[in-house]
Amino acid sequence: MRIVHVLGTRPNFVKMAPLIAAISRRSPDWDQSIVHTGQHYDRMMSEIFFEQLGVPAPDFMLEVGSGSHAQQTARVMERLEPLLVENRPDLVVVPGDVNSTVAAALTAVKLDIPVAHLEAGLRSYDRTMPEEINRIITDQIADILWVHSEEALRNLELEGIPAERAHFVGNTMIDSLVALQDRFRPLETCRQFGLEPGSYLLVTLHRPALVDGPLLFEAVDALNQVSTMMPVLFPVHPRTRARLAGNAKLAENLHLVDPAGYLEFLSLESDAGAVLTDSGGIQEETTYLGIPCFTLRDNTERPVTIELGTNVLLGLDPARIEEIPTMIASREHETQAGTAAPPQPPPLWDGHAADRIARLLRL
């Protein structure tokens, strides 16, 4: 069997590394190729993941770079098509919900090549999010849908997608986290910034709805206030740093730092007192790690994290960031009083999702 994996952004690498490895173990005679679209092209946003996760070097680089949604999607389709025509794989695997995902799926389907979508069925029910459109289209045209949570199965059923196309396999992003625990937990990366484990709020914000307008500066003002009660560590996305440069006043206890490698970021995440984010993947990681998460969005495509009580939706309201220290203290009090049970990971978030997929592909 010949498989082409199309990767484009930082989270894609984390999701795909366990699957590529599991297929290699279970089916060493199969041919796997990796296409890196270059949607994320900064070293800390892409290359370092190949180094730290042990993903083989890409066989093909499309170098699509930045641009509008239409430009990125068109470049991926234009540059991927000749590769698929020449190599004619038996399956194209696309992860997640980025422009590279939907572009690769469309290209393969129009060449009559089967497509598998990893992390299918997630829905925020907010069509103003480009990722939501990418998810919906990819799920409609893919032949195989690998689902990581039970509500995702229900979403697909509501959209009329035949049940036989969907397979509840678990979460390959958690596979990566589980596999690397012995490497990231001893790091205590926070000490590089003069911080103690459990003492700080870790922040990651990158979505255009937040960082491309005035809400970013409102968020920084709120983080300045939080930093008077607990240290704030903010690894800054390159685009966000460019927006902030010279335009925001930063409190002494608000630390803006460069993006971390994957292992280093997991260390920061696992040692945080809490995490503030607008990222979907971080909502999942904090749920597995049992770290309180506060999501600065109006909705989430990962409601299981809300149901388990590890994640709180703040809404797209930076003023609510100032409530985080109080909410952390309340949770700690409930835990100490025994009125709140320690959270448990969702079903099949156990480090074996990729093995289940590799086994299904042999059937």
C-alpha cells in the first residue's frame, strides 16, 4: 500500500507522528511519503517538530508560505496535484482543519484517490471560523473518517455521513504526549524563566479574531493585572509579537518569550498552575494532563473538555482574564475539600489511537 501524508502546520506534525510510526511498525512493507506544504514555515513552528517527534524528513516540500485563505488553498492544490498524479498513492491522509487539510483532500478526491481525515467530526458550529469550513468540507468528501471523541460521531451522523465511514479510534495528539512524558516531565523548562512549577499562568493566543484587532491589547492589559497575583508566561506567536512590538505596555511579571519547542512547551504546560489559550489542541492536552484551562473563545469544537470540567470558556472577552486567579483558587479549594474529583481523560485518550488506526488499515 502506498500512503501520502499531507502536513502543513505545527499541530499536524504532533497528530501525525504517532500514526506514521504505527504504520511503519505494523506494515513495514508499505510505502509512506510525507508532503510538507509549508503553511507553517518558521523553524520553531515546523522543522523542530520533525526533530523532536522523530518524524522522517518530508519527501516533498510545497513551500506555499503565507497568504490569504484562497491563496494558500490554491497553492497547495496546484503544487500537490502533479505529485499525486506522478506517485498515484492508494490513500492520502490529511489531519486537522487547516487550509492544507481541505486543499489536499479536494486535490486527491478530484483525482479519484481515497482520502482519510484524521480528527474528523469536530464542530464549533461557528461558520465564521475558517477552520469550521475546512472541517465540514473535508468530512463530506473523505472516504475514511478517524474520530477522537464520541460527540464527533454524533456530529457526523447529524450531517448525514454514513456511519460506516467513521471510526472512533481515539486521539493521536495524546499519543504523542503519552510517548514523550518521560522526556518532557523532568525538564522543568519554567525554571529557565525564573518560575516555579505550579506558580504561573501559561498563555498562548494566536487566532485572527483575537490577535488581529484591538482585543489583543485588551488581553495584554488584563494579563498585566493577573501578573500582579501570579507570574504570566506568554510564548508569543511570530505574528502576535509583530503586532505587539512597541504598541503595548508590559508589567514586570508578564514574560513574553519566543515560541518553545514541542518538548519544552509540554514541560511548561504540565508545570503550569493554569493555561489561557485560544488553541483547540491545548484544550485537549490540558485535559489529559489535568491542568486547568481557560479558553478565550465564544465556542469550542472540543466540548468534551468542558464536560470533564478541565476547561472553561471565557468567551471572546479579554476582561474575563482577570477572573482566572479567583477561579484557580476556587478549584483548588474544591479539590482540597474533596468536593471535586480529579478529572479523567476522555475514552480512548490512552496513547494507543495510532495503533488502532494502523490495525484498521490492515483490514
